[in-house]
Amino acid sequence: MQEKEIICISCPLGCHLKVTGRRGQDITVTGNQCIRGEIYGKEEFLAPTRIVTAVVRTNSAKYPYVPVKTDRPVIRARIPELLRELYRIKTSIPIQCGDVIIENYDETEVKVICTRSISE
């Protein structure tokens, strides 16, 4: 039996959750004040995910980097691999906010998009 304490970020309450269970068995979440806390606790216990923010190099001396983020959460264990790929990429200026840098990261349907427009 595993036990994990988590602070819920699903709503402004910030409930202190206690998640108990094993993979493939029933998982119990206590401390939540809403249903979102129970869902978040189970997801975080089984397969934690995060939105990834980073920077990508550009071909501009004035603006050497452009900020990017994923359009959906990435499984936490895959984040270092994604960051290595992002740090290898070099994009061209001009670029618009919303432009796709990576269309389908490693066949996960996750897009990496630019979060700032830069025109030189």
C-alpha cells in the first residue's frame, strides 16, 4: 500500500490531499472539499502530468530565444526527453504567438506552440 500527500491545484482552495492505494486497485483520496480534488488526486497518484514551458533558440541576435509551451499536459517522466528535443531546435524569426514548433511530439498528439510574437 502506497501513500502520498498532495496539495490540490484544481481550484483555489488548495486542499491537502492524502492519496492511498496501489496501481490497479482502489485508490482512496481524503482531504478534498470538491470532486475535482478527488479526480486530481487519483490522476497525480497514477500518472502525474504537467504543462511544459521552455525556450527555443532563434536565428536572431536581438531575440536569441522565444518562449514555448505544450498545448496539453505531458506525462512527467517524459518531460526531460521533451526538453532535450526543444533545446536542440532552432526556429526562424519572424514568429507569431500560436505558431506550432512541434506538431506531434513523439506521437503523443502534444503540440509545442510559441507563446510570443517576435518580428524583427
